[in-house]
Amino acid sequence: MHTFWWQLPGPQQFLSGVVNDLRDGKNVVLCLPEHPPEGFQAALNRALSDTDGWLWNRFTVDPNGKDSPAAQLFARFVPDASPETIFSARTLIREPSFTEHLIWLDGLTPSTWRVWKDFLEGYTHLLRSVPQFRPSLFVVPLIGDLIPPAEDVCLSVQYWRGCVRYFDMLLFASGLLGAKHLPDLHRQLAVSATANVALWDPAVAVRLAAEDIKTILAPQPVLREIAIERGWEMGVTSLAWYKGTSDSMDGRDRIHSAILAADGNEIGRRIWRAQVSVLFPYIEECRQDILGRLGKVLRVPYQTPFGTITNIYDLEIGHIDNQIKTGGISAPPELCGMISRLREIRNALAHSETLDSESALAKEIL
């Protein structure tokens, strides 16, 4: 995953919350969906500067659960413990050598989480009165529907839910597509389409950014591939944030585009929103430029079904096209072609029609 993902406002806010909790002496449980964004562990390591003094450790729990969590941790961090030592959270937290470690727990499953949850709750309770100045702390990623412990004075639970905003994904897509050799308008279309389809999922944005712009504007094949890779099937796979199939974004519950890959109408609407956000402002800019070029030959007052236009600068692109085609106004052929195509695009989008790639990428409007 591109490192700048965790520098974006939404992801950065989530990262900062975890960093602040650790600096406050809390264990942190991360509630993450299946298929979470990559790179958080590395970003957290970078965010905790050298002045924090933590010894970073990645610890994989025993998948068989043969030894207790305390015994596993003693074996790793206090290997020279006395044979008479009772392996427990209480004895571990009082070990002089078990300080200033930041321990990322890997490999937790529903079968192993139960005992590790009990251990973490006991360890967290002991943190309130631990004699060491810098006791070791845990970062515990829970993937999917594993239930976290209750929050405590010395334990926080951070949910990766609703953390990504549309603006975050727009910035991310812009960074991914910035190096593509495309006309500026086409690059804006590609960025907007990628953001509207990827929503909160940076992996989808990365996949789309590797494709040509025609595929980005008709992304169903790529989305179907992602759905197959993740074992998702529309109408079968449940919609839940912990599965990664839905999430809240800018205050709205949204469904992952890969789940909707078979629903051409919904994917089309997402592409339509991207096209509108880019092409409507562009058409307005073109209209202003055209009026500047043709203002002396265009006629007002101009009668429309909705009233009479008396100011040239109130003429819409369709009005200009009509005057050229029916009023004998002379204009360069390439300008006439541009105006006609802009009118077609504007009318289609205004009627909620998603443009095909030929229309959206028409050379006449560049």
C-alpha cells in the first residue's frame, strides 16, 4: 500500500488516535474489517518517533494454544525466568526486563482470542498500579467480527469504521493517477471515477489506477475480479462493516462496489456522479469561453419555452448550438463540433444518463 494513504486526513486521524492512546499508557485494540488497508503497522512504527523510546515487537500467538498467553510472552521476553516462576499477567508485568516493549499481536483467531482477551483484560487492570515507569503495552488487531474487551482507563478500542471521507479517496486517487499521460480533463475524470467507485477501499483504487481510462469508466470487470478474490457474492455475502462489504462514508451507509459489480445500474450511478462532478463545471467554463468568442454574433432577446433571455451571458450551451444551426451564425467548424458535443454531454448527464467512454472522452471537447 502506498505510504501516503496514512498521511491523508481521515486515516491520519485514526493513526493519531492510536498513537495518543499509547503515549497515554493504554493498550489499544484495533477493530478492523476483513481486507483492511495495508501498511498500518509500518505507519504506526514511523509515527512513534525515537523519542518515544518504545522497543517495537511483532509477536505471533501460538495457533494451537498449547501454552498460556503469559507463558508465551515469558518465553519470548523473559527467557531466563526462574523455573519456579508462575506464568501470569501479574508476574510478567512486574518483570524488570518487561518494560518499554510495544507488542503487536499477530495471528489471533476466534479460538485463540478467548484466552488472549482474558489475559489482556487482566494485564490492563494491573496497569493501573504497576510499579514500572514504562510498562510494556499491546496493540491488538482484531480482524472481522471478533468482539473486543470493554474500554478501560488503560485500554482503548479504536474502530476502523467511517474513518475515510470522500475527500481522502479523491486525494489518494489523484496521487495514484498523477503520473498517467492523459489530457487534464481525462485525468480528472479518471480520478473522480476511481474515488466514486473505490469509496473507502484503497486496494480498489490501486487496482483501478493500474488500468486504462476506458476500464476505469467501465470498472465492472475489475470489480468482479475483486469480488471473486474476496469470496463475495451479491445477495449471499452479508453486508457488514466488519466484513468490509459496507461502511459509513461522510455520514452515509454505503455498499462496497465489488459487491455491486453485477448491478450495472448502481455502478453506473457512481460513474455518473464522477462524470457530473467533472464535466458540468468544465462545460460551464467552455460556455463562458464560447460566449467570449461569439458574443458579438449571438442574438438576444432569445425566446425559450421557459421565458425570454435578454442577456447574452445567460444563454446556455443548447441555446448557442441552436443559434448556430438555425440562425446562420458563422463559426469555425471545430468550434461548432465542440458546442454540439458539449450539448449532447450536458443533456445526457442532466437526464441521469451515464456517458459511455466514447462520449466522456470525446476529443472535440478538449
